[in-house]
Amino acid sequence: MNFPLTYGIYKTGLPLIVVKLFENDICFMLDTGSNRNIIDHRIYDHFKDRLKQSETSDEVCTLNGTATGMIVDVPFCFEDFDYLEPFLCTEMTDTFDKSMKNQAYKYMAY
């Protein structure tokens, strides 16, 4: 099932897209200013037997400072197109909480 970008903004106030990851619907939050894809370690832990881990690691600047983690290749489907992209796997709980509370990321959609 396809959901337009406006659906995520309307329902949550955040730019979310729904992708298919191993037959599961997963929400990805878009950050058009980012130069790195990031996946929360809890998603990785759930699918770790099916994801390919790279031998490299990386770090990025987040709302909470610098985050480091391993790189994993994540295959997903969005709007009937298949993708295989590298993602930095790291702890993102605090960053998600801050982005939801930060007025710069909120849209008033009722």
C-alpha cells in the first residue's frame, strides 16, 4: 500500500514515508539536509539476521551531538521501486524525541 508524503505530515506532523522492509511496513523520517541515512539500532536488532553489515563504521552530527555506528546495507521498497542503501546504525531515541518536541520540525495539521 502506498502512502503519500502528506499522509505522514498530516498524521504525525513529521515528514514520514512508509517503506517495505522484508514484507514489513516501516516508517522512515525524511531529512533533506542530511548527507547520511541513519537507522535506529532497534530496527537493526529486529532484522539483523537479514541485513548485511559493512566492515566500516561512520559518525554523523545529530541533535544530540556526534553519533557513531556501523554501516549496514538496507534493502527497501518505496512506491514500487526497490532500493539498497547504506545506513548508519546508531541509537536514535533521544534524537527522535528532540525532533518531535522541536517546533522547527512540527506542522500544524489537523
